[in-house]
Amino acid sequence: MASVRLIAPEPRIVPWLGPEVVVQPDQVVEVPDAHADSYTCQPDVWELVGEPKKTTAAPKSRSPKEGD
């Protein structure tokens, strides 16, 4: 999860966070990592305060070659 702060002067309704969720100015909320860019692309409204967690993919298992 990433953390973003509402820096706009007015409260915002944020449906992605749940039905009828209202975020107040200067309030920090957690958003799914996949949605963080949707907030930070609005720099007059949202500020990133907690980086999205980097996920590392599990190493792929090697399948045995035929004939081994």
C-alpha cells in the first residue's frame, strides 16, 4: 500500500476507497500500489507520502529439460 495526502483545500469524495468515503484536507490515506499513480498524477490534489512497497517476483522454477 502507498500513502497519499490530500493537499487540496476542499474535502474529496474518493469512491475507490469505499462507498461514500470523504477525505479531508491534509488527511493521509492508504491506497493500493496499483492506484498510486492515479493519485500522484494530480499534483495539485494529492501528495505521495509513503512509497508503494516494491514487490519482487519469486524466482521462476526451472523445469527439467527433456532427456535429462
